[in-house]
Amino acid sequence: MTEDDAKKIAFLERRVEREKSARRASEFILEEKSHELYHANQKLLKAIRDLEILTLAVEQSPIIVLISDVAGVLEYVNQAFIDISGLKKADVIGQSIPSLGLNIKGEVKEGVRLVINEKLTWKSQITGIAPDGFEYQLSISISPVLDNDNKVAHLLYNCQDITKQKQNEQKIYELAHHDSLTGLANRYSIDAILEQAISTAQRNKTQVSVLFVDMDRFKRINDDHGHKFGDALLQQVAHRLQGICRRKSDYLARIGGDEFLVVLTDTKDSTFSSLTAESIIEVLSLPYLIEGQELKSTPSIGISLYPNDGTTTSELISNADAAMYHVKQNGRRRYSYFTKELNQIVDEKNKIEQELRIALAQDNLQLFYQPQVYLSQERVFGVEALLRWNHPTMGFISPDKFIPIAEERGLIYEVGSWVIKTAFAQQKKWKSLVDVPVKLAINLSAKQIENKQFISDIKGALLIYDIDPSMIELEITESIAMENPDHSIKTLNKLRELGFELAIDDFGTGYSSLSYLKMLPIQTLKLDKSFIDNLENDQDSLKICKASISLTHDLGLRFVAEGVETKWQASFLQENSCDVLQGYYFSRPVPAEQAFEYMQNFDWDSI
């Protein structure tokens, strides 16, 4: 081998080595690039998977998602929007947002401009209308989507369906502001309406009229025919009132039971109020046909005027109410305006109500006791607990005066509860002083009989004072028992089960039927004093008295004669087998100590 050949071979070997090195370098680079490509591919696959998941999530999200360009042309919409709008995806892509039935105008357009210019998120509520006319409500949030140059390239609309929420809010509003039976405004709503009407009238120097409408003898319809008929009648009353008061400035409300309120605004004098009242009386007095039966009820209306009769809602409603009661007491089926005389009556009632509340809170009422002489059981007495109120500055206030006010102003149940607790405490005290306990008679009011809490309350009082209920006689009048006889019978049966004795007071003055009377779980009948007053001179009263005693005994009941004022009356009643005598001949109602002393020292030979 020549030197040249050796050089050539060495050159070739070096070249081969360089090529091997270059190939190894290329292979390394290729391997690196393959690894990079693999990782990039994995990232791309993950991004695709993430995008697929994100797309599925957006598509299946209950949140409505729309994407548009800055001109408002729709680029993307998810399934939630398709579901609520009733449109198809193919029909909406490329369309403008407002063309989709969305109310994008006014305030919303200003919001879009704010998003584009200020790159802020803007929120509001919009309405949409589907092709079939269905109207839906959306809460909307519009946000900017920025490109790499930090410019707004797209708009993102996130919306939530709040249709049901709005419907529920409307239902709640309706329940809060409207009477569920008639659909008229309720007391809460009419107060706000009247307050606004007063403000407007004050500015415009106009008048507001408040008509308080009460349906006469409605309770009798409820009792005789049931609440279903009563409710139907009230609905017809509301419909008729709507037919009469048709002006936009007239407002109607049912404020409770059979009581309606009519507010007439934008009037200059009382002429329109009088004409409206006359129309109401005429139309509401027409017969009501309910399930084939013709029922009759007439309205009594009291009217008060702003500003003459009051400047606040409570004053106007209270004064219209007072005028209505004046109508009730003087013949019904007419209307009356509030007057200064009625104002004096209302002021007096308000004062008595206020003082009565104070008297209850400070325990300033008093019970007097009128002894009852048991002829059939010598040495046995009863007493009737009678409420008295001797005011420190107003003097003695008759129960005939403050009891009706307590009933009218919703205090009678509280008053009755005070009487029961005070009488029970006195009975417990007497029980510790004598071997033969005194039977105690307590008068109950209609409100106590009607109250669902009454049985529980009186049962609690029994436990507190630990007295024998058989020595308590609870008295109700005929009229109370017959107002709602079925309910009265249920309540009286519960009282009887507790061990109380029961009595019908003022017998002969009400309208009870004997068929109902024999169903009442009573032990005593008390003949009204009007039949005792003229026994000496009135043969009819004498015959009624004898017949009542006979009837009472035939029914197995005890007979009590109240209002006995002469020895002749006492002797006659004793001779005719009367069981118990009560009246001024024996004793007036006196404080507990005097009543007890009277019974201890009673002369049985004086009868």
C-alpha cells in the first residue's frame, strides 16, 4: 500500500467517522424532536379532551350561554337557550341577538356599550318571547372576551332562567296584597293605596271618600247554609262592586269577613259618594242565586271624607266604620256620613278602649258577686261573678258601656280570661274558709266560645288554681248558643267533659228552638228578669214563669229566677218550685268580702 493509498484510506475513515457522528447527532436531534412532538401531541390531546369536556359542560349547563361578536351577531349558543327559546341552533347562529326574541334594547344596549368601552361585566334582567308566545324571564350577565391585543373581540352572555322565581314572587305579592277569595285588594294593600290617595288629594286640593260596606245578617247565611254559600255570596258582592266602581281612580278591598272598603279619589264634593253609595245599596240588595237557592243580604254603608273627617288612613277607615255601625243601629240598608256627634262617640270609645287596656295591664278591674239562694238545698249558696270597673278619674263605668267596646275592639277574650282567672282565685280562697263550697257562676262571651284556644286556656286555669270544675257554672245567653249552634254544642260538650256545669242565661229573650235547647249539655236555665219584674200585675209573665219552671224540671234542669226584688216574688217562686233565687231582694252585687259575709249571716226564715 502506497503512502497515497494510506492517506486516502485515513481520509475515508475520518469521513466515515464524521458521517457517523453527524448521523448520531441527527438521530439524537430526531429523538429529541420526537419526544417534543409526542409531548406536544399529548398536550393537544388533553386540550382537545378538556375542550370536549368544557363544550359538554357548557352544552349541558342549566345556565344559558351565548357568544356574539361586538356587533351582536350570534356565534355560539348552548342547549339551555334552545330549550327555553324554542328555536333551533341552525336558525340562530349568525343572527342578531334581538332577533332571537330577547328584549335587548334601552337599558340593555347601554349595558353592552359599557362592556365594550369599559371592559366591565354588566348585569340585569330581560324578557324573552318564544315563537309560541311563551314569555320567560332571564337574569343576564354580559362580559367582554378579549383578544391577544387586549381588545374586545366577543361578548359572553350568561343567563339564568328566573321565570318560575318571578311567577312565585308574583304569587307571593298577590297573596300579600289581595284577598284570596274575591281577588280584591286586602287591608294591607288598601292602606297603602289610601295613603297615596291622601297625598295626591293634598297636592291637588281634592277629596277622598272612604265607604265602609258591611253585609247585613251575613253570619246568619253562613250558619244556615254553610261557609260554601257564604263564600259564594261574598264573591258575588265583590263582582257587583267591581261593576259599580269602574273608574280608574276607584279602589276596592275586602278587609275581613263581610266587610268591604271602597275608596273614591279625585272628587270635588260628596255628591259622587252619595250616588255611589245609593248604587251599591240598590245593586247589593238584589237577591243572590247560589246553587239554585235565592239568598238575600243588604249592605249598610258608612262614609268618611278626607280632609274633613280625618287626614290619615286609620282615621278615615275608623270613622267610616263608626258611621257604618250607626247605620246598623238605626235600621240597616242605608248609608250615613261620619258626623261630629259620631266623632265624639268614637273619641269616647277610643278613650275607653285605651283605659281598658291599661286597666287589664294593671289589674284595675274588679269582680263583684251577687249571692244566689238555693231553695232546694238549705245552707247552700251560689254567686254570680259580675265585672265592675271603677276608673280613678272617670268614675264607675257600666259594663253595658265598656263590654260592647271590648267586643268591638277585640279585647273581649282578654277581658273574659281575666274574669275566669280572678273568679277561680276567689273560689279557691272561699273553699279554704267554709266546709260547703260556694258554687260560682261566670258569664262567657261569644268570642270565648268561638276561640279555638278557649278550651285549652280554661283547662290550664283549672290546673293553676286547683278547683273543682263541678262548682263552676259557666253561663251563655240564648243568642250566643244559637249564633252557631253546631259549634256551640261541640264547645259546650268539651266544657262538660272537663266537669263544668253549664247554664243558659236570659232564657226567654232570644230565639232558640227547643229542639236545639234539648241538645245543649246544660244543667240550668235562668229566666230573664223581665219576666220577674211584673209578676204581681202581669198574668202573662206569671204564666210564662210557671210554664218555664215546669219545662225546666221536665227537662231535668235546675231553674234560676234572676231579678227577684220583692218578698211576693220570692214567695211565689218558692211556692212554684223554683230552685234558685237571685236578685236585689236578697243582695245587690257586692265585693267578695261582703258577699261571703252575707252568705254566712243569711236568715233563711226571711224568704
